Amino acid sequence: MSQMVNITIDGQKIQVPSHYTLLEAARQANIDIPTLCYLKKTNEIGACRMCVVQIKGGRSLQAACVYPVSEGLEIMTNTAKVREARKVTLELILSNHDRKCLTCIRNRNCELQKMAEDLNIQDLRFEGETYQLAVDDFSPSIMRDPNKCILCRRCISVCKNVQTVSVIDAQHRGFDTIVASAFNKPMSEVPCTMCGQCIVACPVGALREKDDTDRVWDAIADDKKHVVVQTAPAVRVALGEEFGMPIGTRVTGKMVTALRKMGLDKVFDTDTAADLTIMEEGTELLKRIKEGGKLPMITSCSPGWIKFCEHNYPDLLENLSSCKSPHEMFGAILKSYYAEKEGIDPANIYVVSVMPCTAKKFEAQREELAVAGLADVDAVITTRELARMIKQTGLDFTKLPDEQFDNPFGGATGAAVIFGATGGVMEAALRTVAEILSGKAVENIEYGVVRGVEGIKEATVELPGKTIRAAVAHGLGNARKLMDKIKAGEAQYDFIEVMGCPGGCVTGGGQPIQSAKAQMDIDLRTERAKAIYDEDRSLTIRKSHENPFIKKLYEEYLGEPCGHKSHDLLHTHYKARENY
């Protein structure tokens, strides 16, 4: 237990742990200190100077986010000197900022804008030179606008220290400083994984997802197109945040209603394809174990992880499951089985995926993910983009009635739902593999050992007649640690789940953006995942192989898991990519 110290903040005497900073101590005392560069446990560098406070007996103001508490310290957060220092600093930041707020993607959800309001900035005493730099929009996933950048370095810290991708950093000095990739190359030309964690870390609009909403609207308006939408499990537990609902609120029914009112021809659930993925992936795992195939087998659901592996661990590509990710599998089924059943030309089916992930945009345009010359998925929009489309329609989202997904692709199991949280794919696979091995129903289907937000989880799971050595990693930095252990021969596993984003899909790069201040009070990963697990427990069927539609799909069309037809439609390969 940490030693406690006594301090005084604005005349209020409190006790706090000795490892606290002044910022954390103030938060405990319900005193709000403004921050811009601060990101809890990620970027604590005291660079922006917005969090300065006055310390009794001190010669100068100190940055609260990095200044440690000590016994008897007296801190003042609201003196005239402090208020003026913060105001001047903010005005200087604004003096050369691209202040086109009304047309900015972060309008009304911008930490800089909110701070200007809170500090009562009504006019600027300084007018600096503004940047006139080109916007990098070459990536299929991420747009970078250096004219809006405030040099907080939060994106750098996430990319370098959390994800260990390190494709962006500060370049040059003084006014010429910019955040960019090596030699200012486009994001599409560097080993960026497209995970989008830089976007959710950015306090302003300097980083954003590539907007594909107009493409979707155009498809809806095209009478020749049969437009089908599918939604990932993590979307339903986060979309409500864009409409002021509490974090972790499940809005599945309202989401379906909104999509239907927007003019989509069919509204399907990607969870159905998650069940299909488990059938293929679980079978593939068992075949590798029985036939001496390449182990450990590593999940392939996360496109950010796949691209990271292609750049950094090409020697482990054979360890990746050959299964496409669920939404890509779904696209392939929609343009084959569904097209045949409905008598629709596959070329006229336009598949839209609503995903919590920006890397899915990159994934959808991979040449490896197409059948008979047709891309499995035609457009990917993020949770944020869907929210903007709903707002464009004028629908009052919070008052919409709850409707159900369309059949035959609206039925899914609890195993599919938990794909949205780290450890979910592993747990879903174990539920099915356990019953395949035993040949009978297994009652205890919750594998708590693979749940939670610990960066790397290791488990030995005793299944009937077989012990599975498993590991789960979320966040690419943790994936790197795990892969390095495997390459060094320090660990041996049969099955590994990797999710590219910390926390898994629930905190993907396309999810609603919460401020750094909000993230001091709540763990987004835990709250959104809680809603995922609650939905799992609420469902009658919780094992993928018991999904009646999946059974019918194999009986009528695919034949058997990992069979000839499913291999052609549902499996793919990956390739080594250049790294520097």
C-alpha cells in the first residue's frame, strides 16, 4: 500500500497517496485543472503548460500533471497569476491554430474549443502566423491535417509507447515543428497499421478517419444497388455516446431502426459472421493440433494486428489463422449464398460494414479479400461516421423504437457478441472447441481467465482430452512483447488471440472519442466491455456451433467447416511488407 501524505489544495486539507501528481490530487479533491497534452498513463510530459498551478513558497508556476505531491505541500489552482498564465498560453496556442471550428470534424467535441469556452476566451491578444501545409489524405483509413495540430504529442506517445509502431514524431524546431512521418511521407507509405489510436488520442481535429459517408449515401440513392449493412458487436455499446447517452449503453435496437430509416435495403448483424468465424477458426485450430500444423495459431480478426505482423513479424505469417475477419466473411457470403437465395446479381450487392475500427477501411481494399473479382466489402464506416449520418437524417436517436435485425442474418449467439472485447475471440472459440472435443454439452462456458484488461493474459485451459496453452494480447505493444517471447523460445502456446487496439474492438480507433478528462474518471475498456458481457448472458444461445442459421448455411451451401467451398470463400493469405 502506498504511503499517504497530507497536502492542502485551495485551502482544502486532504490526504493522498505519495505517488500522486498534483493533477491527480486535485481530481481527488474535485478540483478541475485544465490539460491539453496530458493523457493518463500515456502522455504525462508537462508540455502544454495549461495545467500550471502555484505552490506556496515556489518561485514559479509548476505543471500539475508531472509535479509530485509531498508532505505539507500547499497548492493554489485559482490565483490571478495562474488564471492569467493559462489564458496567455491558450491564446498563444490559438494565435496560429486553424480556427475553422464550424467545419471541423471535432466541432463541439474538441478539447481546445472546450478549454477556450471554460477560460472565457472572447478575443485574442495575439495573432500569429498560421500554417499552410498540405493535408495528408492518401491513406484509406487516416487523414492528417498538420494545420490543426497543437503539438501536444499525444498521438506520438500512443503510436510509439503504446502501439510501438512509431511512424509519427515531432520534426524540426520552434515554429517549424510539425508532427509527421519520416521525411513527411504520406501515412499510406509508411508501416502505419491504420489502427486509429492516434485519432482517439488527438484532442483536436489534426487526425481523423477517412470519411466514406458520401460513398454510402450515393449507393443508397442508386436504384440499381441492393445496399446491405452489417454492424460489429462493439458498435452497439458505444454509438449511444455520440447522442449523449451514458458510456456502455446498449443501443442495438435503436441502431437497427436508424439504419432502416436511412434507406438501407437490409440491416444484418456481423455477429452472425462471428459465429461463422468460430466454426472455421475452431476447426482450423483442431486440425493444426491433430495434424501437426503450424503452432501457435494466431487469430486474424484484427486488421491492424495483421498489418503490424506483415511489417514486423513476416516470419510468423504462417502462424496466422487463414480465416478472413468476420465482416469480410460476411461480405463473401452476401455476394454468394445470399445473392443466389435472393436472385440478385452479386455485382449489384453493395456491402457496407459499420465497424469500431479504422483499419477495417484498409482491410476492405486488400486485393486478397475478394471473390470472383468482387471485393467482399464495398465500404467501411466507423461508429463516428454512422453517428454523423444519423444526425444528417434529423432522427432523434434517443427516442427511436427498438427494432430487430433482418433475417436470415440477424441471429447470433453470445459467443459472437463477446468478439468486441479483448479475450472474446479466444473465449468464443474455447466454447465450441470444448464441445467438439467432448462430444457433449459443456455447461461452464465462461472462461474468466482470458477476460480483463491486463495487457497479456496467459492461461492453460483444460478441455476434454486436450490441454490448450493460450495467450491473449491487446494493443500492438503487448503483441510485440508476446511475439518476441515466442521468437526467443521463452514461451510456447497452442492458440493466441491478438487485438490491435488496447481493450479490443470496444476501444477501437473508430469509436466515439472521449476527452482526456473523462478518461481520468472512467475506464472505457471496462465499461464498454461490461455491456458486451451483459448481452452475452442475456442470450439464450451462447455457443457459435448452436446458431441455427450457421447450421443451415453449412447444410445448404458450405458443406463443412474448412471444406473446399468455405476455403474458397472464407479464407485468405497475407504477405510480408516493407519495414524501416
